[in-house]
Amino acid sequence: MDLSGDVTALVGAGILLTALYLQAESFVNPVIDGIALQSLLLAGLLAWLAYREGSLDLALLAAITLAVRGLLIPYVLRHQIRSYRWRVRERLAAHRVTGHALAAVAVAIGAWFIFQETLAAAFPQPGAGLAFVLLAEGLLMLATRTNTLVQVVGYLEEENAIVYAGALFAKGLPLFVEVVVFLDVLGVVLVSVILSAQRTVIGSPEETHLEELAG
Amino acid sequence: MIDPSTPFWIFLLLVFPASAGILAMVPNARASEVVARVGAVGAVVAALALRVSHGSGTFGPYLGIDTISGVFLVPVTAIYATSVWYSREYLRSVRRPFLSPPIYYALLSAFAFAMIATLVVRDLGLMWIGVEGTTVASALLLVLERRPTSVEAAWRYTLIASAGLTIALFALLLLYASTGTLDAFALAAHPPAATLAVTMAVALALVGYGTKIGLFPMHTWLPDAHAEAPSPVSAMFSGVLLPTALYAFLRIYRILPSPTPATLSTLVLGFGVATALVAALLLQGQRSYKRLLAYSSMEVMGLAVAGVGLGGIALYGALLLLVAHAFAKSSAFYGAGNVLQKTGTTRMADVRDLRHTMPRTAGAWVLAAAGVTGAPPFGTFVGEVLIVVGALALGNLLAAAAIVVAILLAFLGINGQIGRMVFGARAGAEAPSPGEPPTAILYLNLGVALLLGIVAIPYLTDAVRNAAVALGGGLP
């Protein structure tokens, strides 16, 4: 019995649920736990695909996903919270939980619809549309949240969408390219952490100076 | 036939800035500056050698250059070099810098390396890494002056540019899934069919790379980052970073079979024209001269993207515009750095009578303002005229009119504001102390922008003649 489609769809559903959960969560620590869980699910899916296809490249990607996004980056983000004793709850998001949740569902439906109308014929693999939805959810998170660490999580969600899409419909992408993309993402996260630390030295991680950047 | 020296020059192009990026971290300010200067000069020499030898071809699975990358390499290395040179005086004027000089020069060299790498790789995935690498290398440079607004701008830049580039990466996945390769040279030689998936990939690449290019409405990071960065970094941002991102998009756009599907060329043209118009309008209300210059860069990128969408002679104009603009705009930002060092403010209302207080900088600034807004005989003038001529040759009068309006608005807005700062009478009685920072680099880059215009004028004549013929007219 071929379970590959069922497993992909099941893990894909789990990833989608974590994406919707992240949108509605205003506490920062659970948001970090949520992205770690999403990355672990993704690593599990990659490992399953690697086992099924006997692909060493996919196995390596699974290992890197587990190590970098499932463990290392969440650790760095949690450490950041402890070091600077940041608020554990995002101030603005706490008042907008319902709005964020509704927006997340609306974006998911919209992205799914766009994928079905434009790309579904070219990419009929089970779960391919979910990668597109995940990308849109990551963008939504970046656009609607103000806490720096939560924004980093939004970026990581976008990157998870890329890895998910790559594993589903762009198999054979040179491993060298994928590994360097991972390192690059790590670089972005490190820069973000330094900047958010500096932001904390100056003010709070949610305070902005938009008035002075007018124009 | 491939010139055997070409791989050697490409190797040097990469090794010089990469080595400078590593060696500049020596804990000695003077030594790090020397290392960065050697790295920058080495890169310029390698780029010029490639230009002179017309080096092109593919080398191994990852490297490759052609005439398109050759056009971008010289300005990237040249502006890197002039920014390294300009940095010495500028760094002295920064109180309590966030970065020590060794780290500053290391990041500046890494930033240049990422741009050069983008231009000499043949794999679109590696090209994406190069563009994203510019974000990683340059984000911390924005925080040099430790202002809260700088940190905010750096944060926005990192998040918005990276988020946009993720869309570009998704586009690359679609492209790879549709074609089975990301080799830009192979794809250009054997264009894939313009299926819906390929068309979507190119459209998403426009949105993704468009974020980094500064296209409306994804441009929001651009004025903040350009205005808050130290002037030498602003010069690299405006002069060469935005064109490097456009280069990455151009590589993807170029794989489409000829003629380009009308939907896509219209989309590219629309984004370009809208960006130029919005930037030309927004720059009218600016209060900071650095933000004014930033919106000017956005306007120029809009014109260049419109040229790409129009194709033909307009594409030639777009490339010429980008190269000439790189030199003129870097000069304008160095001038802004001089003014900031002297006056301590970026508010235009507080800067007056520069012709008496900083005569050499004022002279260069007036010329640079003329250069970036396409005044004759700068290369930017020829480039802008060719883009308009290209639109007219295609019979696209609406686009031509919109482009002309954007050019005129930007010309009046920028030259008017710079003119007020240079020639306007000072309200306060207190005159600044005598002396001004060095200006040789400002005039050097202006000279190049001017030379490009003079050299390109014969092409303008040909272009106008050809456009007239295409419209059914011409000489008897």
C-alpha cells in the first residue's frame, strides 16, 4: 500500500495548523516553540521522503532542517528573550488575536485559490498548494506583527515554505545551492538577532521610531 | 573562443574583496583601511581587465560572465573602491561608532564581494544567494552611527528585503521544477516555453527582486536605509546594489522566448513607470537631503525597469542610465556626507549658502544633482532619452508621457532643493568654521558620468534615427 500521499498530506496539514496557530498566538515563547515544531514536522517529512526515495540529499536536508531550524535558531531566539528580559507577550498582538486569526484563515483560503487557478495544473503533487499557503502566511506574519522576534519567526516560516516546496516539486535542486541557502538564512537570523539586541539597548523590541523615518 | 586569461581575472575579482573582507578584521584601524584599499583596487583592475579583454564564457558548473555582467562589474568595483577611499574621512567624523574600523571595512568588502559574486555566477540559485548575501553583509553597516532611527532602518531593510527575496527564491523553485535547471546561460541559449508556470515564476521574480530593486509598492525599506546608512554605504546602495538586484531579475527575464509575452513585458513596464512616478512625486515633500537622494534612486530604478519592459533601444538606455547614475549618485552621496560632516544635520531647511561655506563640495553637489536627474551631457541624459525614444518607437505614447513627467518632476524637485541649499541665503548669523572634507572623489566620479554621456551621444543619434524609421519617418 502506498502511503506516501497520505503521509505528505498529513504532515502538510500539521504544518498548516502550526502556521495558523502562530498567527493567533501573542505570547513570544510559544511562537518560538511553534516554529520549532513546524520545522521538526518539516524535517520529519524530508526524512520520510529521503527514506522512500533513497535520497541522500534529502536526508542531509532533513538533518540540516532539524539542526538549524528545529534546534539552533529556536535556542538562539529563546536565549535572546532571557538575556534581555523582554516582554513575554507581544503588546499589540494581544489585542488583535481574533483579527489575526481571521486574517490567517482568509489568507490561507486566498493563497490556496490562487495556487489552484494558476499553478495546480503544473504541480499536481499532493500538498504542493500548502507550500504556497505557508509562504503567504509567513508574509502575513511579517506584515502584521511588531515584535522583532516574532517577525524573525515569520521569516523562518517563509523559508520553511521554500524547503517544503523544494522537497515536493523541485527535487534534484543542487545540494550545494540548498546548503548555502540554509547558511544564508542563518546569517539573516544572526543579523536580525544583533539588530534586535541593539533595538533593545535603545528601546523595547516593539518600540519604533517611525515618526522620525517619515517621508 | 574563450580568452584563457578570463578565469584568472574572475578569480581575482572574487579573491580580492573576499580576502579584504577577512584580512581587514586585523585589530588595527590603519591596517584594515590599507587592506580594504588594496582589495578594492585589485577588484577594479580585474574588472577593467575583463572589460578590455571582452572576457566572456562559462567556467565550471558555477561561474560565467558575458557582456551583460561585464556592464555591471566596472561600476560595482569602482564604487566599492571610491567608497573605501571616502570612508576614512567619514569614519573620523562619527562619534561613538557601533562598528570598529576593522569590522566596518570587513563588512564593506564582504558587501562588495556579494555583489561581484552575483555578477559572475551562472546558476540562478547562487545569484539569489549573492543578492541575499548583500543584505547580510550590509545590514549592520547601517547602524554605524548608533541612532535609534538607524537601527529601525536596518531592521526594516533586513526583514523587508529578505521577505521579498524569499518570494524570488520561490520563483526559482517554480522555474527549476518547470525547466530542470537554474543555469542562466543554458536557459538563455535554449529558452523554455512560456508556460503558465514559467510566466508565474518570472512574475514572482519581479515582485521578489523588485523589493530589493526598490520598486513601488515594495520600496518602503529603501528611503530609510539609504538615508540612515553612512554616506559611503549609501553610495554603494544607490549606485550599485539596486542595479545588482535588477541584474538578477534581468537574468530571469531574459530566459523568456522572444518576443517576450505581452503580459509580462506590460507588467514590468507598469511596475517601472509606477515606481518612477511615485518616487518623483514623493521626493517633492522630503525634508532630509539624504532621503531626497534616496527617492531619486528609486525614480531612476523605475525608469531602468521601464526600459527593461520596453526592450530594444530602451533597454540599451536603461543599462547606460544605470552605469552613469552609479557614478553620479555616488558623487551626490559623498557630497551629502561632506555636508553632514560640516553641518551636522540632514535637514534641508537648516542647510544654506554652501557655495560660500563649502565651495568645492557645493560645486560637485550641483553637478551631481544635474547628473542624477539626467541633465545633458551626462550619460544619464542619453540613457533617459533612449528610454523615451524606445517607448515612442513602440507607439506607447502613454508610457512615454508618464516617463517624461517623472523625469521632469524629479529634475525640478532635486535641482530646486539642492539649489536652495547651495545658493540660498543663511538665516542664522553664525557662519560655520572654514574648511571642508576632501572632494577629489566627488569630481572623479562625476567625470566618469560625464564621459559616459559624451561617448554615448553617437548612439543616441543612431537611436533617434532608427526610432524615426520605425515610426514611418526618417531622413529623405
